[in-house]
Amino acid sequence: MTGHQDHREAPTAPAGMLSPYPAAPPSVPTPCPAGPPDPASRAPVQPPPPPTPASYQPDPAPPDARPTGTADRPPVPQRLWCADEEGLLALSVWTERVAGRGEDAEPFVAHHRAGLQGMLAVFDGSGGAGAAPVWQASDGASRTGAWVGARVARLATDVWFHDVTVEGEEATPKTLREYLRFFLGYAPQRRSKISGTMRRQLPTTLAGVHYRVAGNGYEPQVELQPLWAGDSRAYVLRPRTGLRVLTRDHTRESDALELLRTDPPMTNLVCADREFEIAGRRLAYPLPCVLVAATDGFFGYVHTPADFETLLLRTLRDAGTVEEWADLVRREVQGYTADDASLALVALGYHGFPDLRAQFASRHEELTVRYVRTRPRGLDRPSLAADGTGGRVTGTEDAAGLPARVRLWQDDTWRAYRAGYETDLPPAPEEHA
């Protein structure tokens, strides 16, 4: 295993093949004091801010994302990163719910030009299991085990992907797990006399997709390997089939709607003091397609599973560039989530942003008709009723009956959406032969 992390500039891809881009550099230093062969040899580099069209002025933070009485507080921390090239578009969104206390690491997005392969991943430190402080930053700020765990997992994933693409390491769940255990073993920890089944050292989720572009120019496809531990998720999104989940939450409940209504504990997550597994599988999809990885700050605070896809496509419709799309996604999630939120997205095989937006236009209209215009009146997001009125409760409506109407609508929309969404859902462990 090598600690070298410099994703070197690779030769230009052959003519007619996918035009890739270099790795997105990390912008948060990861506390990993010693042990791995010079893991901090590459100084953290802040990615440059995305170019902003003169006609577009992103709002630093949406008004509805700030609690009442906080107008004078600094905006909630957030970071956007974007890339736009022929055949490849990418973005990442990272926000903290409470400034300086966010336990999501920044998303990881990288593409290796010569190997025509890439990786996107997200990491959500588990604040319940890792709430104890374990490290103090140079400015005196205390960091929890969950904060450290998520960032060390990101560093390990970065080094793993480098070694897969440059050093010939196998791209398997087993090797990724070995890298994670190695780096976590050298990360700062604080042992506690208090123990329990829920406590973990440096606990974090991980959800990502390693992909490789294959096939010829007439039938290009992408070979996918979703990799995950915990309840963050990876998806594939295509115009005709919509959003399909590629990972199964490591919880005893796997129904996506029930997971919105309950909060079951995770049965597996990355950590430093106990055994864990990285789940993985292999799939292939024709190009073009969109790959997505997200923490539960994005999909865990919506009303129905279809809402997450609707958010992605509504903001895509309203954006003029990939930079605008990233900013609109950020503003949307800050308006409804009660958690930190991270998202990584890579669109492969499209002929620029206008082509991507045009290809998903009909799918967005389908979602609007089925799942937006049917929203019950009185739901926090106004529904688009047939008469053009919003979804606010009026004096003639029974506000007390709203929960029952919402539950019925959730059940109906989930029945209609579920089959497509779960097409590539991995089987439950007991279903394996």
C-alpha cells in the first residue's frame, strides 16, 4: 500500500473516448498524525471557486434555511465543486447544519483520464455512536470521533483510488476495507470507560461508486461497482428509468418509505474499534447515465422517496450551467434538511449541460404530474393544484386530518414509484444463496 496521493496528470484519452478530468482535491485537512507512509505528503489545496456567469448571482444562504432571529449570524458553511467537459459533467455539494459542527466529510469525486475510470463517494460521521471529542484542532476547536472518522475515511478512499488507478491495486470491497482499517488505525482516538453496543470509535458511513467506461464508440457502457457501509446511498439516474438505488441500507428495515418514518440503528458502519464490512456488487449500464452518491441529509428529510429525484430534476431544469445546478441543489437542501448534507454527482456520456437538461425534461414532467401535483393541501411544500392554487390549508379544510391525508398520499406514491426505484436494489443478506 502506498501513501502517495498525487493523482498525476495522465495522457489525453484516445479520440472518440470519454473526456475525463483530474481528481477534485480535498479542501479540509484530515487529522492523521502518523503511521501510513507519509499520508500527509500532499498539502491540502482549496479548489478554486466555480466560475459564475454574470447573469447568475447565487444566494449565499436561502432565507428559509436560517432559523428566526439569526439574520446577523454568518451563513452556514457550504462548498460547491463543478466540472464541465465533453462527455463528463460533475458536481459536489457539501453543507453543515451548524457551523463548524458538521460531521459529513466533503464528497470525493475523481476521474482518471488514462484509465477511463473514476470514483465518487460521500461520508457521514455517525454523531450518535461517535459523539465524544477525540481531537483538538490548532484553533482550539474540539472534534468528535464522528467528525474525524468521516474525514479519515475520505483520505483512505482517496489513497485507495490512487493506488487502484496508478499502482495496480484491485478495485474490490476487500481492498477498500483494508485501506480504511489501516488509516483509521493511525487516526486520533480517545478510549472511554463507558462502553455499549451503540458506541464506536471514529464511526462513519461510506457510499460510493467506482466506475469504468467500457465498450466501443457505437455501444459505450459504464461498469459500476457500488461500495457502501451504513445508510448513505448510491444511485444511477437515467431519463427513461429514473432514479434507481444501488445500495441497501445497513439497517434492519430496508423499505425506503418506512425509513423516512422511523430511524432504526445501523447494523454496519465503518469504525476503528470493531469489525465492519464494505458491501459491493458489479453492474453495467449503457451510456449516457448519471451517478449519484448522497448522505441522508438529502434523502432522509423528504416526504416520499420520489421527492429526492424530483429535487435533482427540478433544479436541473431551472439551471443554465452545471455551476447553477450545484448552487440550486445546495439552496434546496438547506431549505428542508435538519442535518448536514453531502452529494456527489457524475454525468457520463452527455454532450454538454444543455443535452443533459433536455434529455431529462420529460422525466421531470412525469414526476411533476405523478408526485408533485398530487401533494395534499397543507403539506409544507405547496402542491400544484389543478386550479393553480397553492397547498396552504384554508379555513374550510380540516387541519387535524392532514397527517392522515399525507400518509395516504405517501403510501400511494410509494406504490407507484417503488418498482422502478428498487430495480437494482441489492438483495437482503438472508436472500443470498
